Amino acid sequence: MSRYDVPTFIKWVGGKSSLLAQYDSLGLFPQKVDRYIEPFIGGGSVFFFIKRSYNPKEIYLSDRNRELVICYEVIQKDPKSLIEQLKVHKANSSEDYYYRVRDIDINFTLMSKVEIAARFIYLNKTCFNGLYRVNSKGRNNSPFGNYKNPSIYDENVIKDASALLYGANLSIASYEAVRDVAESGDFIYFDPPYYKISSTSSFTDYTDVGFTADDQLRLSMLFKELNKRGCLCMLSNSYCDFILDLYGDFNVNIISVRRMINSDGKGRNEIREVAITNYERTCHQASLFEF
Ligand SMILES: C[S@@+](CC[C@H](N)C(=O)[O-])C[C@H]1O[C@@H](n2cnc3c(N)ncnc32)[C@H](O)[C@@H]1O
């Protein structure tokens, strides 16, 4: 098994598992990570890699997607019950069952966290293209994927993910909350929904409120604030003038990517993205930008 094979238990649009080797070989991760913060955790591939490679002493993971963070909590604390519940979904799976499970009106007080997490993983693995999508009321509206044999879960992946999540602090929060925990020397990886270059180019509807150009601007201000605080910051985003203008004072690394999902599921071509860092590739600690 390669060190880049990370135990991602969901398919997540914009997931970074296929970019880990490229990021690593370009020397984009710092040399040492004692405290790690990731405020757009998504499918968690960067976290799993960092945890395995650097074993940080303190970890803070968050995302605005409530059901997603509940999945992490359940995988961390009760992987066995989750596997039992996933077995039930797997045994019953069909198109009709998918829509019945999808259309359950989630009641966060009445449903257990294990039920919420198992439902989320089941829908994620059986929906069209793994495209978790919510409408303006926050309800999942992804169509059925019609796969012959969807791999709904792998016990070993869930167990590995659980072990790596041991001790991590998890929270449902918007990215601004990193302000309250970030300290000088922390490594913070930001993987926000990407800035949309065209109306069909990328998918950003992970939550009911989306991520606007104003959000991108606020995020870049936070990046600059954390740079001043002495944090080591890395951020992935689209390669376009808007993003280059926001982060032009920092190191801009261009990354070539074969992206899988376009809005019609057909656009699978090579595109460019950026990975911005506020530290140099080799001499990280000594070279924070000064403002
Ligand atoms: C590009 S994905 C992250 C992908 C992740 N790095 C991976 O490898 O799977 C963006 C994530 O940002 C989350 N998100 C959207 N708006 C947010 C906000 N305001 N604050 C925190 N998370 C947000 C979405 O729920 C989604 O999980």
C-alpha cells in the first residue's frame, strides 16, 4: 500500500486523494506538523495523509456540512455500530429503497448519530457520481446512481479511518472559526469550494448556502490574518485571475488535474488549479511572508 492510499470512506467532489502525491512531490506540505487544522474537511484525504505522515499532537477538523461532521464523529467513536447499520442498507439496497432513505426528513434530535451517518454514507455511495447535493432547504436531492455493484463500505477503511481520527477535535462550523484555535506555527490547510470559473465548470453546492465570491474574499482576508499570526497556511483553489489577485502576495503553485465531475458528468479533462502557500517549499518556518 502506498502512503497516498488514504482511508476515505465517502466519495467527495473536489476530494484531494489523487493530488496527494503531486502536492507531496512538489514539497508543498511543511516539514513538521505539531498542530493541524483543516476547516473544509470534506472527504478528509489531506487530513488522513498528514496524520499518517506527521502524527500531529493536536488536530482540529471542521466543515459546515452537519451530516458530514456527524459521520466523522461516529467513525471516530463508534465504528462497529456504523458498520452494523451499513450492513442493513447494503442488504436492502435498490432504487426504490434509495429514494425512501433519501427522502426521510432528518430529525437531528430523534435519529441517532449512527443512523444519520449510515444514511449519509449509503446515499453518498449509491447516488449519481457521488454528487452529494442539497437544495435551498438543505435537503439532499441527488438522483439514484444505478450502479451494478456499488461498494457501499469497506470495514477496513472504516476501521483505519477510526484509528486515524483518534483524539481529533471535530466540529460543525464555518471556516471563520479557525480564528479561535489557530496559533503561531500551526499548519492550516484550506480546501474551500472552488471559485466558479464558468457556470458549468465546477460544483460548489455542498451546503444549502453555497460559497460566493464574497466568501472567497473573506477567506483570503483570513488567510492574510493567519499569515500575520505566524501560521503555516496552504490553500487549494481554481486557477483564475480572481484567485491569483487575492493571493498574489504568496507562493502560487500550479497543479495539473484530471477532474472527474462536471455538471453533466462528462467533462473529464485536464485543468489547472493552484495550491497557495505562505511558506517556501524548502525552508518553511523561516520564510513566512511579512506584512
Ligand atoms: C472542496 S471540498 C473539500 C474537499 C476535501 N479536502 C477532500 O479531500 O475531500 C469543500 C468543503 O467545504 C465545505 N464548506 C462549504 N462552505 C463552507 C463554509 N462556509 N465553512 C466550512 N466548510 C464549508 C463543504 O461542505 C465541503 O466539504
